[in-house]
Amino acid sequence: MTNKNAPFLLSAEVPVEDLGDGIRRQILGHGDTLMAVRVWFETEAVGVLHSHPHAQVSYVESGEFEFSVGGEKRIVKAGDCVYAEPGIEHGAVCKSKGVLLDVFSPMREDFLPGEQGA
Amino acid sequence: MTNKNAPFLLSAEVPVEDLGDGIRRQILGHGDTLMAVRVWFETEAVGVLHSHPHAQVSYVESGEFEFSVGGEKRIVKAGDCVYAEPGIEHGAVCKSKGVLLDVFSPMREDFLPGEQGA
């Protein structure tokens, strides 16, 4: 059901999920300790403030985002990177349509349909 | 000396290291369990076959690469992703100048100057 541990995840072959509210995501390479997820945001889409026990890096591939991490806010653009330690509250507001690459450690089992019984 | 655990790593503020042989890198967000590294390759630059105990995802931001993972070779382009399990031999040959985002778990302490006594 999943591509766990698969070495090659080609963009054209991996489904893109529409999460609604202007956000779509594609689960890319992942194993037990690491998971890469590409996320498309429409302008004004919001990744609401939340926290999880996974460490996270968000790399800005394109667009412009206002990120909040642990209460500190910054505008980030293509080439910039955000790091959220495990348990730290973070979120983002998309200021100009774009794409993030989010990478988590350990993997987000909750992102995989098989783990949710779907 | 390092940006370990820093929430915001802005591309314009983070040094880019020239590793020679057509490869440059920039250490982005990282903590104990995760490290993001942006790597620029000139055409024909080679990331030689190697392995390490860290899991790795390589996301292709631009360009074209022939990746090898565990003996399997594929051509990957913008939007594609490669995953190498811990201990699996992997490497890449740049076919057309481009940029990878490599993310490791745990962090690559050997990439930080302070850890090498430099």
C-alpha cells in the first residue's frame, strides 16, 4: 500500500492528495526515521499552529510564507528553511502561492492511509 | 559556531561551502535527529558511491541526476525524490546542472566544522 523504504519516488508516479482549503500534498521518500512530503499552498492557505513529537524541517521551494515557530514569526521565501524541534508549536500562512518540502523525523505514520485503517 | 536548533535559516544569511569538483553546499535547518543540506552540482559533478548510518532523502529541486541506490540506477529530475536507508550504498552523477535538498536522520555531525575541530 505504501512506498515505505522505496528508493525512487518519481513525482509523476506518486499521488497528490487534496487536503482542501488550498493545500495539496505528496508523500515522497520515507522510512522509519525520515519522511519527505511536498506540500502545495494556494495564497492565503494556512497550516494552523500545531505541534508533534517529530522534528521537522520545511524547505521553501517556491512562494512566500509567514512561518511561526515557538512564537517567533518570519517571512521565508525560496531557498529558506525552517526547523521546528520536537514538541515546538509551529505553523505557516502562505503569503504568495508556493511549495514547501516538509521532512520529518521520525516518519509521520499518521500521514499513511494504511496506518489509519483507510 | 553552528545554527543547530535555530528555527529560521535564511538562504542569504547562511554560508555556502565550495567542496570542489563542481559541488557546493549549504547547511540548513538541523537538530539532533534531522539535518537539511542544499547542494549545488555542476554538470558532470559526481557524488561518489558511499554509505553511512544515517537515513537520507534527496529531493531534486532542479537539474537532472543519475542516482544509484543499492545498485539500482534511475534518472531523476525536478520534483523527484530518492530515499536511501541507513547503510545502503548510494551516489549520484549530475547529468544537467542542478540543486538537491539532502535531508539526513540523525544529523550529520561530520558536516559541522566544530565537530571536526576546525
